[in-house]
Amino acid sequence: MKRSQADRDPRPNPRRSARLASAERRALRLAFVGTFWSCLFAAGATHAALACDEGALGTSRVLSVGTQGGLEIGLKTYPRTLPLADHEVVFTFDDGPLPATTGKLLDALKAQCVHATFFMVGRMAAAAPALARRVAEEGHTVAYHSFSHPLMRLLSEKAARADIEHGFAAVDQAVYGSAGDRPRTPFFRFPGFADTSALDAWLASRDIGVFGTDLWAADWWPMTPQAEEAAMLARLEKEKRGIILFHDIRAQTVAMMPAFLHDLKARGYHVVHLAAGPGHAETREAGPGWSSETEKVIAEILGRVGTNRN
Ligand SMILES: [Zn+2]
């Protein structure tokens, strides 16, 4: 927040306040209202930035993501994504919180003033509510990833909806101490990206956005932290930007994070933090020849092509 000239001027000047025209006061009030919300969103980043040295990666901007009428983004699954600029990345972490790993990850992010979105599993948040609260308290966005992490295509629509709703409630109860009719933040990611058209439509009717991803660390495969970091950097150098999926329950991901954040800074990348916003988010369409990578994986997992996706 910028301070006014009057705030900066240390000299007493009683005539100045008298001269402050009503138009100027109005302008100051408008400026305050305009910056109030962005300061609220960025409050965590501001505090963290104060504690960070200039060599830190930091969080360069907050992107307001509107989900009115629904939103489906992430090029691994959908033919559109967020309009990130060259060398802009979004950090997302799935499946936690887990006491053995998530706390260390939060330490690594805090050390570099990086803010991320955590797609929490309801039963994990219920089992570690203090850790779930810490995620929110440190300025990250808390989002949802179901209650028990089932592959929704193996469930009836009724059972799938119930698990998703249970996840919203369990995470909100853990993080905020109460749960209402709607999730606090309208961001959801399907376990295994295995959505269905019916569930997509239901979420859209509730103004809840569905998040896929543009890149992933493939950290469900065991590998050394060094191998994971090298592979992730190579993918990023090819794509140059995007939403990245990690799992904060994976020790190898937590172990590689300090080096990864350092190397992103060295390579000129910028971190974008997602926050829920009004309206419908702008998106960038996939290039020609796009196809869903996750559909192929899901088909392999389910052992057949043509599940109840449609
Ligand atoms: Zn997951």
C-alpha cells in the first residue's frame, strides 16, 4: 500500500489539512477502497516479503480467478488454461496435509515468500486440522480434492457428489472451524483428473471451478529429489509457463523444493498466486492438435476406453 504525501511529510503543517480539498479526500477514499481488497489478498505475501531478502523468488502477483458459471482449466485435461505470461508459474499441491511432509514444505515456501494453492483431501485435513489451518494462515489458497480421494468414475453420481461435498465440509471445518452450504473457495480438483460430464455440470451450476494442471512433477513415481527437480526444470524449460502439480505428501518433492525455488529464481521465473475472484476468469485456448493426456492415463488405469466420462 502506498502512503499519501501527507503521511510521508514529517513536518507539521496545519494549513495543509485545511487545504485538502474534498475532491482529494474522495480520491484518497477511492484509492483506499481500491487497494483494500488486493491488500487483503496479498497480506500474507506482504508480511512474508518483509522477512525475505532480495534474493528470494517471491510471489510476483495475485491472479483473481472467477468461477461464475463454472471453469475447467489445465491443459493436461482441458483445452484451455489460465492466461499466464511467459515465465510465469502457479504452484499447486495435492493430497495433503500430512504432518510428516507438509510442514517442511511450508517452511521451504515461506523461506522464498512463495504462495501456492493446496488442494486438500478432506480426511487428511480432518486428521491434521492445525496443519490445515497453518496453510491458510501463511497466505496460501486452500482448495478441495474430495474427502476420500476416490476415482469418481467408479462411483455412482450420487456417491461421487457426496464425497465431494464431504470434502468441502471437512476441509472448511478443519481450516475455518465451520462449514456452510458452499466451499469457502470455489476451487476443486478431481482425484486423478477423472471428472465426469455430469459432475462437471453440477459443479458449474454451483459456480465452482474445476482445476486440472498444465505440468506435473510426476512425483507419484519414486525418484530422487535431484531427478525430480531435473525432470521438472526440463519440462518447464520446454513449456516456459503453467500451472504445476506437486504432491505435498511426497518426501522427494519436499526435499527438492528449496533447490527448485532457487533455480526458478536463477532462470527468471515468476510465481503467480491464485485467489478466488468475481465473474468468469479469462482463459487461454490450447494450440491446434491438442488432446487430453489424462484421458489416456485414466483409460489405461480403468483398463478400458470409454468410461462414463460422457
Ligand atoms: Zn490426488
